[in-house]
Amino acid sequence: MGYSVLDVLKGFEKALGKPIKSNITPRRFGDVPKLLANIDKASEHLGWKVTKSLDDMCKDSVTFITKRF
């Protein structure tokens, strides 16, 4: 399963509790249509497993930044 830029934007809006101003525009020249990461190697070689949701990651990022600045 993957996440779109719009999914991430909505995750940060949820974490912040307010909308983020954004513009949806056509893809720029050179932008890749899709980019995916596969965690199988990390799981196999490092024993790493996904434990957080996108909402968790956005919330943790907002908490880290707001406590830092």
C-alpha cells in the first residue's frame, strides 16, 4: 500500500487540526508518475517492521517540529 501526496497533506492537516493552503496543479516536467518503496529488505535483513500509521507519523513530525522551534 502506498500514500499519495494528497494523503500526506490530509495527514498533516489532521495532525495540525487545521487546513493547509495548497494548490493542485498538473505534474511538472520531469516528475515521476509513481514512486514506491519496498520494505521487504529492511524486514528481512534488519528485522524492522512497520508499527506506525501515516496519521501517527504526521502527528509525531508535528510534535517534533513544534517542540523544537
